[in-house]
Amino acid sequence: MVPYVIRRSGRSRRISVTLDCQNRALLTLPKRATLKAANEFLGECGDWLVDQLAKGAKTRSLLEYLRDKPFLTLNGKKNFVSFAFTNRCPYCEYNIKTSKVLLRYDPHTVNELRIREALKKFSKPFITQRLQTLCELKSIDPPQRVTVRDQSSRWGSCSVSKGISLNWRLILLPIQLHDYVILHELAHLKEMNHSNSFWGLLLSYDRRSHKLDQKLDEAGREIISLGQSAA
Ligand SMILES: [Zn+2]
């Protein structure tokens, strides 16, 4: 069973189907096509439609995600997110005393990329600071450089020149996973591979590393895809 909407168009010559923004099948019929023909056509598209709907269901917008899970990891703590209006570009306000983040945006002109830019900009000082704190806590020599970027498929990377680059979406991860990614990249400063000595070092920073690596793989999949569509 697939929810669908039928539209008649004088310009179309054959029956076609697309997905609309609410993830419903939008069936376009030429003026004279019968509903029976439309139903048969929809039946033939079955597999394709189910695939498309499954894909669509996974790609929530950043705002939808945050409204559902209104938390950001900042300074090694969980912070509650609420929402408010602005008629300017979206931005975040942070109340350090209450650990609350206010994300301001204009619902009339809201745009996924602008929300992403606001969160990315907001995340930078917190992620950089957390890396420094972890270096102090674990007595690790800090990297030459830390950059926070919008990688599409990686949580972080470490270069031969001892620079660490981290994905801004770390603030969307729970605290344990947030810190795990940072410690993982810090371990790469000394071991540029995933050898036994790398894991030995990483486990000395956090004994739960194997488990967290697996958790990141599962829990991180949806989060890393957030904010990547231009919708
Ligand atoms: Zn690695």
C-alpha cells in the first residue's frame, strides 16, 4: 500500500509517477486516461516505488531530525535545543549557564543548507575546545591544526602533516561517540593506520573503543547523511 495523489494534465501524453515533497506518489495522467489504467501502471512501478519511498523515509531534514531529537553535544555535555524566530539567516545562541541552545530561523524561508551552515559555524569552537580538553585529560600532544568541515562520508581524518579534520556533525552524536571520533583521530597522529599498535593506543585512551567503533557505524549512518540534500 502506497499513498498516492492523482493529477490530470492536458500536456502529458502518458502516465507517469514521481514522489512529491511529502513522500507520496504523484501520478500524472493524460486527460483521457482511465483510473484503471492508472492503477495498473502504479502496480507495475511497485518495486521502484517501494525502493524510492524507503530512500525518502531515511532522508530527514536537519530540522526534522533536531525537532525529534533536540540535543547537541557541546563541551562533553548534552545540551537541549529549542527553536525561535529570526528574519535574518539562521543562527544559534548558547546559554552556558543553562546548557541550552536556541536555534533561530525563519520558517517561511528556511533552507536546509542555511541551517547546516548555522550549525557548522556554531560547532567549530566547541569541537576544537573538546579536542584540547581530551588532549589534556589523556596527556596527548595536540595536533598542529584542527579544522571543522562538512565532510560527506567521514567523521574525521588525520593528515601526514599532523593536522586533524573533524566533521561538524560530531555535535549531533551522543557524548561517548563524539569523544570516540576525536580520540580515534588523535591516535592517528602517532599511528597512521589501523594496525594492532593503533588499536592498542586507542584502547589506552578509552577501553570501550571497539564497542564504540561499532556503535558509530550503526548510529552514525543517519546522522552523517543529515544536511546533505539541497532541499
Ligand atoms: Zn581511522
